[in-house]
Amino acid sequence: MSTFNVPTKDQVNDTNKAIFDKLEGMLGFVPNLYATYAHSDNALANYLTFANAPTSLKAKEKEVVNLAVSEVNACNYCLSAHTAIGKMNGFTDDQILELRAGNAPFDAKLDALAKLAKNITENRGRAEETVVDNFLNAGWTNENLIDTIVLVGEKTISNYIHNTTQVPIDFPVAQPLNSVVA
């Protein structure tokens, strides 16, 4: 595939310029993946609204889903970004590797969440009944189930954008799971 360029602020519409300014103020930079959304006049704003919408999942729980989904979808950009964000949310390096593998042996409730996110992604939304039952039996609610499915979809969008465009990763690069665990 030919190189897919990351647009700069002077190459995007006024709405996206304002979003770039806001991201620079919050993060200190515009992540390449977000900038790539700005090839569309509407996709960046739509995605950020979707990604930042209210949910029953806490930030740390969202990272469990983000890591498991991004591993299944083999998105090294999102794995790299969410490894950094996972650390900011209190996960250790070893816990992040376990979450990427779809497990959380250090916490039974997060383990059920990680397994569900992985299972939904691997089975393209057709989660196995036993995995869903284990999730609910671990103390999660039907609201949490729906919000997890929505989050799997949201993260899959970014995974697919990076997997298609292969824009440069601007976070510390996460190593392939099999090379770290092996």
C-alpha cells in the first residue's frame, strides 16, 4: 500500500482545526490516528463524540476492553496508545500483557470483562453464552454488557483505520504479545 499521509492542521477543515487545537491543549500533540480521521470533514468529531460518550464503564475498565480488542484486531497503534493509557490508569506492565491476551487473573471481575471483550471481537459479535453468563455472574449488569459491546465497536473502528492506513505510531511501540510472552 502506498504511504498514507497524516494531515497537518493547515490541511484540514475549520472544524477539525478547532479539534486539533483542543487536542494539542489537552495532550500536547495531535495523535496521528486522530489526525488521520481528519481526512474526513466529519469523522474526527463523530468519533470523539462516540468515544467520549457517557458509559457505565470506568476509565480503567475501558482500558481492559481497549487492550483485549486491539490485540485481537492486531492494531499495534492502539496497543501502543492503550498500553500507555493503561499504565496511567494503574495497570502494571505484566497486567497489560495479561489484558492483551484477554485475561486478568489479578482481578476476577476484570477477568470476566477481558474475556468477554476478546470473545465478542473474535466471534464478530456472537459472544459465547458461557462467556456472557460468566460476565454477568462476576457482578456485571446488562447495562455493562451493552456498554462493553458498544466499546468493542468503537475500538474496532480505530483498529481498522490504523490497520488500513498504517500511519506512524507516535506512542512508545508495544511489542507483539507472542514475542513478549514467549
